[in-house]
Amino acid sequence: MADTEFDIIVYGATGYTGRLVAEHFVREYGGKDGGPKWAMAGRSIDKLEAVRDEIGAPESTPLVVADADDPASLEAMCNRTKVVLTTVGPYQLYGDALVAACVKTGTDYADLCGEPVWMRQKIDEHMEAAKASGARICFSSGFDSIPFDLGVLMAQKVAKERFGKPAPRIKGRVRGMAGGASGGTVASLTETMKAVARNPKLISILKSSFGLTPGFEGPDQPSGLVPRYEEKLGKWAAPFVMAPINTKNVHRTNFLLGHPYGEDFRYDEMVLTSPGDAGKAAASALADMMKNPFGAKPPKPGEGPTPEERENGFYDVLFIAEMPDGETLNYAVKGKYDPGYGSTSRMLGETGMALLDCKAEGGVGTPGSFLGEALVERLREHAALTFAVED
């Protein structure tokens, strides 16, 4: 990677989530020897200055003006840095030019995208060019889908150590979670639905767990859309709103790494409720909520959880690896802070840090395929995540 003025630029630093990413760099690396050379970027210098001062960043923190509607400004920004972290979504509205600029300039890129139709379009459009330029385009570098992508990767590592081979089946089960959605998440889902309405052929990408693995279609996958009773856990399980994007990313990581989980790998995600009739009723209610997951009054863009909600949030995800002979192992990923924003901002920041040391070839990939265990270690040290076997 060529010498550049900056290591990392946080693009969208004046937005709700971008500001949190900038705060992470101030909190975790501000004033420390050996910290990254980083800058804040956005459309308005006045807003950038205001956010810089509000978050307590040094007055010397560089500010870069760039606009999604001005491709030349995006390319100029990319030429100044090794890595761009972008929170400017919905990405299908505002991400095209930035991805193209990163691919052209060989600049690494990470975002928080949970928009599988757009992601597949960018894979088809840029995979070969990114390989040629060396740009690593890393989608879904937040709660969707790092804890799940890396949770499966680590569970499979333990399965190989313990059983001598990967598990052909893993269940992802969310045991607990507290936090809220932002307006950006709502807007992304809305734009995806509009795109599908304009082009119904895109529905196949949304429906398939292999929508992000062009040229490969694995076995039928377990359905996580119908409530079910988990005998071994003694609890009911309900559909999980993030499963449609997470499962695709898990399978893409397996695909890009040459199928270390096997070509017959099966994976699903659900949310655990509780035992008995109460748990069954809760699971049914969650299934009904999937029709309108954000309620009657969803947050608007720029809105999200309060500082207290972010601080008090958490998540706890169990991965159950099942072997053909009936043996199992449990692996857990837990995170402090609100998953969608308090934790996501830290995950995106550390994805950027890990990309600085990454030796993987260019392309359009995932945190798991590009960074793997190196990112796990950074998240343990700098983002309050835990990854551990549960015996």
C-alpha cells in the first residue's frame, strides 16, 4: 500500500453513526504514540468543525470536504488515504461513486451495509477490478455482520481442533440483546424494498442464502422464519430481523476462503425467547413483527439511540456447532454497548485498523474473508467484544 497523507478517513463524520466512529478514534487512539493518522470527512467544513469540537477531538484533527454527489471530490479523498470508513447510507443511494473511487485508486473501504441487493451488484461490477487495483472492499463491518461472520469462523476453528473437521451445521441463536435502530437502518430497508419493486428479478438475491456467492449454490438451508422449540436449549426460537443479511455474509466468507466450512454447510439464525407457553407466544409475536420490524413511527435519518441506551445496550449470541455423530460445541460472541450503534461504531473503527495491516489480495469481500482472527483480536482489545467457547 503506497504512502499516503492519512491512514484512515472517516467519511460521514457529521452523521449519527459517523460521529460515533470518530469518537472511537478520539477515545481509543487520541494522543497515543503509534496511533493512526486519521481524518474526518463530510460535505460541510462548518459541520465537521462543530463535530470535531463537540467530540473533543484535537483542533489539529484534519478535516476533508467530500460529497457523494461529486465523484471528483471522492476520488481526491481516496488518493489521500489508505482506508476509507463510510457511514453514508443508504449505500444504494450514496455509495456507488465512493466504491468506484476506492476500486480505481486501490484504497481499502469498509462500510456498515446491510443491503444485499446493492452488495451483489457491486460484487458483480467491481470484483475483478478490485483484485487488479488491490482495493479491499469490505461490506457489512458492523453488527451486521461481524459478530455472526466471525462467530461462525471461530466456532469452525474450534470444531476443527476438537473434532478434526468443520461442522456441517451451525445454529446462530441470539440469547439476549438491548438497543435501538437508527433512521439510517430504516432508510436502507426502505430503499431495498423500492429497488425490488422496480426490478422484481432482484427478489431472488433477497430470498437466497447464497445471494452473495455468484456461481455457487449450496444445499437447502434451515428456515428461520417459523417459530420453533429448541429442545436442547429448552426455549422457543423466533425469526431474527438481521438473519437475511448475516446468513448471506457467512456463506460469502466460506465461499471466498475456498469453503473451509465445506460446500454442504448449513446455517441459520434465530432469537431465543423463553420456555413454555409464554415463550411460544413471544416467538409468535416476534414472527408477526417481522412484517413491520420498526413499528408505526420508525426513527428518521440522523436519529438513533440515546447515549444512555447505547451505554446500557448489549448482545449475546450463541453458535451451536453440530457434528454428524451428534457431538456439539457451543461458542459465544458477546458485546457491550448498543449493538447497532455503540458497538457498531467500534467494530467499523477496528475494521479500519485491521485493514491497515491486512495482506489479503484485493477484491469485494467480508470482514471474515479479509481479516479473520486478526480482527477478532482487535475487537477483544479495543471494542469490548468477547469470543469464547462455552463448555
